Amino acid sequence: MAMDDTASPEHVSQALLDRANELGETGRFDEALALYEEVIQWFGGTMIPAVRLQVLRALVNKALALVQLDRPEDTLAACNEALRQFGGSNDAKLREGMARVLLYKCVALGQLGLPEEGVAVCDEAFRRLEGATELVQRELLSEALLRKAVFLRFLGRAEEALPVHDELVRRFSNDAEAELRMQAARSLMFKASLLGKLGRNEESMAAFEEVDRRFGGEHALDLRVEVARALVCRAELLGQLQRMDEALAGFDDVVRRFAGATEPALRERVSNALNSAGFALLREAKRLWPRQRERALVLLQQARERVEATLDRRPGEPLALGNAGYIAFLQGRREEARSLLAEALRLGGESVRETELQDAGIHPIPEDEEFRALLHSL
């Protein structure tokens, strides 16, 4: 881009950076990269503080553009270059930029399957940000904690990951900023999931309940959605533990609390609760099928009602159509089952077929052989 020969280095670097950022915001990352590189090459050796800050911003945004382009090796190289040039500085004005570089490096390390190195980089980001009071830097600190916990989980170091989740919740669950409270809620959800993977089901349910206890009165949409998700997950876990009455009460609580919501994300959670309740009833019906056929048929009808309520809210939802098809099959409505399953496969593809085949393997009954044959014929 043409520049006035009399323009100062600060104005030139700022103009290049502004134009690059505009390109990045419109998804033209390759073009943005070329301009970031110009800033780095032209001004990388400057000692002018304001221009050095622009160079760091160019390096940070270059790394971000490379993340967006899914080029982890290049992202790692860009982050390492930023750390080489600026990593030793204690200038407070550079702290946010260096923290961003470290977190983008974490992204690259995760993509490259290097979680051990990721943990160390998260620790470095945390060290640089500890004590920060600015909102953006506190958000970056929360991100460093969350990424560290995820890396530890990948490493199989669950007992180390759990207290990291707890630390994030301790720091931010009562924060004045909704986004930081959301990070705490996410951390609790990760913790609950991890506890479930470890077979610590009661603790997992307690973590889901803590999401509701801490954030159930929130007005921010993202937090309300996360509360609804936690309640659905808790109810699903109760269903897996064959605590059917508690599970259904949990699903019904989600419907009761959020059925009147107009926001699409919350309406989706209500649909999930209804469909999950239907599936839990279907699974319980299959478990009872060999010995308590009449009770199983009653549960199948209840499952049908829940799944139909899902489809009233979300017509064409593939998994709900699949559940409806399976229920229809077990109720003897074979042609309706064929039609529902065909539509589920048309809308959801092979992943729906695989899900239905997996579902047929839960509490298997003799009728499942014919059901699997039907799925394979469609």
C-alpha cells in the first residue's frame, strides 16, 4: 500500500496494522498476513516504544490469523518469534500482548498433540497475568487456567486437572463480569464431565448441581443456556444409573423452567430435555422388555409423547426422528417406523444410522435384530 514518505514510523506502522486488521475481520487472512509481515520486517529493529508496541501487535495478530487458517506449525513459529523479541520485557504495556501470544501457542500445541508443553505455556501465561486487574487480562488468565486443565486431562492427569477447575471457579464465579462467570460455569461443566469419566458419578452430579446453584438466577443468556445444559446432563446421568424417577424429574425441571423462553439456544435445550427424556424412557422400556412387557409398553408410550413433543418444537430433528422410529418399531407400527427412520437418515446422514445401531445395542432384545436389518435396508 502506498505511504507518504514523510509519515513517521508510528503512523506508517499504525496504518499497515489497521488495514491488516480490517482484512482479518473480513476473513481475508492471507492478505492480512502479508501486511503483518511488512510491519514486522520494516520495524522489527526499532527502539521507538510506540512502534515496538505495533510490532508486537503485528506478531500477535499474525499468530491469530495463522490459528484461523489452521496452520499450527506456522502459529508456533510466529509465537516463538514474538517471545524471542519481547519475552524478556517487563513493560506492563506489553503484558496483554505476550499473554495472547502464549495462549495462541497453547492452541497450536494442542493441535500438534503436545499437551505437556501446553501445560508449561499455560503456567507461563498465568505467571505473567497473576494480579492483573484489567478485564481483558483477567479473561486471558481464566483462559489459561481452563486450557491447562484440558491439557492435564489429555495427559491422563485428572487429579491435577480437578483443582485447576476449582481454582477457576473460586476466582471468577462471583465476578462482576458475566463473561468471567461464564468461564467459571464452563469450568464446572468440564469438571463434571471429567468426574463422570472417572466413574465418580455422585461427584459429577454434584458439579452439575453446582452450576445451577451458582448461576441459576442469572439473566445473561449464555449462563442460562449453560444452566439448562447442566440440568440436562445431570438428568441424563441419572437415567444411565437407572434412577428413572429422578431422571424424569430432572428433565421435567428443565422444561418447566425454560419452556417459555423465546431464545433459540434455550428452546434447543428444552428440546434436548424432552428428547433425552424420551430416550431414557425407551432405554428403560427395553431393560424391562423381557420380564415386564406391560410396564415396558407403558414406558414406550410415555417415550413416544416426549419425543413427539420434541418434534413439535423442532420439526425435522434427526435424532428425535430416529428415536420416534425406534419407538414406533417396538410398538408394532412398522411402516411408520420405516418412514420416520428414512426421514431421519435423509436429514442426518450416516451418523444417525450409527447412533441408532448403537442404541439398539443397549439392553438388547430379540426384536433388535429386525430393527438393525431395517436400518441397513434404508
